[in-house]
Amino acid sequence: MIDVIDHDHFGYDAQAGDAMRGAFDWEMYYKRIPIPPELQQADPSEPFR
């Protein structure tokens, strides 16, 4: 999980929404990818593949 540190005041900003996974593209931008429903757990604190 990648969260954000604000560049103006160095405050911590958690990512909004449900659990997501992601990857960096070739330009080093992080892209969030939703977890498909068949891989989601009933308890959102459980790990996913």
C-alpha cells in the first residue's frame, strides 16, 4: 500500500477507498488497481493475493 506525504506540510494522507493493489508504470507513476470481487475477503483486514 502506498500512502501520501503532503509536500507542503509533510502531513500524512491515507489512501481513500477500499483496499487496492497497484504497480508502477515505466514513468514511475503509481497506478491503483481494484481487487476483483472474486479475490476480495469478507473481512477487509485479511490479506489478498
